[in-house]
Amino acid sequence: MEKQRIRVLMVRLGMDAHWRGSMVVARALRDAGMEVIYGGNQMPANIVRTALQEGVDVIGLSSLSGNHMILAPEVVKLLKKEKAEDIKVVFGGTVPPGDVEKLKKAGIAEVFGPGSSLKTIISRVESLKTVRAA
Ligand code: B12
């Protein structure tokens, strides 16, 4: 039976202008066999709407501009509201060390700072094993 490919929505959180990291990671996940939808810049409500429309397994949030503590937990909250908690959320970008645990407590599955290896990111995303029933 054909293995179901993990679908990932990659977005830049809010108005974050740092596109390079999200592009690098999106390409790496794609090259690792995942289906990646690149959503550009989006606010939490749009992110959740796109994720539901596209039936993704994982949402990848990217931000280096310091908006993570407000906007990232909002994405998790809205997923819960839509009863779509099975969609896992991972975050990457610049995060002060003290915020990593706070983000995890708020329901972000994984947090990747600058310099994270692409190999590690791929294996962590794969290990979320969130492929949803068709
Ligand atoms: C280039 C750059 C810019 C460019 C961005 C263009 C581009 N190339 O994307 C421009 C000039 C636009 C820019 C603007 C700004 N920048 Co700037 N920028 C940088 C810089 C020098 C490099 C970023 C980069 O491209 N890194 C290379 C990529 C490959 O790495 P990365 O993005 O970190 O991605 C890795 C991980 O973070 C992770 N990752 C990232 N996203 C995701 C997503 C997922 C799902 C996953 C799993 C992993 C993941 O995986 C990647 C691989 O390891 C950094 C300093 C630095 N060395 O990080 C500052 C930096 C990020 N910028 C900073 C600032 C302050 C700004 C501005 C606010 C400046 C200003 N006053 O206008 C604006 C932001 C405006 C906005 N609306 O966002 C600060 C952020 C401080 C903070 N948050 O604490 C930094 C850290 C510089 C500093 N030391 O002060 N910037």
C-alpha cells in the first residue's frame, strides 16, 4: 500500500519579513517526501482556515520578529475551537530561551531556533506521525 505523504502548511507568522528560513525548511521537507503548501504571511485565523481547507497534518510557523508569544498560541487555540487538535503545530525562528517552554506549554509541538539542522527538523516532523485519516 502506498505510504501517505505528510502534508505541511508552512507560513510566516503575521507580518514577519524573514522569508529565508521558512523557504529553506519548506524545501527540505519537500525533498524529504512531504507535501508542502507555502502560505506566505498569514494571521492565525487565516492560518487555521487554510490548514483545514488543505487538510494538512502539520502547520509550520516561522517568525524571527518577536511576535511568537502572541500569535503562535493563538493558532493552537483556534485549532482547538475547530476541534482540529490532531493538526500539530511546529515553530521555527528566533525565540528567547525562556519562551521555548512557554510555547510548548501553549501546545506547540516543537520549537527550532536558528542553526537547527534540517535533518533534525525533518525527523521531528516525521515523528509527529500525524497523517490524518482521508
Ligand atoms: C536577513 C535578515 C533580515 C532580512 C530578512 C530577509 C530574509 N533573508 O529572509 C530583513 C532585512 C528583511 C530583516 C528585517 C528585520 N529584521 Co532581521 N535578520 C536577518 C538575519 C541577519 C538573518 C536571518 C536569516 O535569513 N537567517 C538564515 C535562515 C536560514 O535561518 P533562520 O531564519 O533562523 O531559519 C532557521 C531556524 O530558525 C529554523 N526555522 C525558521 N523558520 C522555521 C519554520 C519551521 C516550521 C521550522 C520547523 C524551522 C524554522 O530553521 C532554519 C534552519 O535552521 C537575522 C540575524 C540572524 N543571524 O539570524 C536578523 C534578525 C532575525 N532580524 C532582526 C530584526 C530585529 C529585524 C527587524 C525588526 C529590523 C527592523 N527594525 O526593521 C526587521 C523585521 C521586520 C519584520 N516585519 O519582520 C533580529 C530579531 C531579534 C529578535 N526577534 O529577537 C535579528 C535576530 C537580528 C538581531 N540580532 O537583532 N532581517
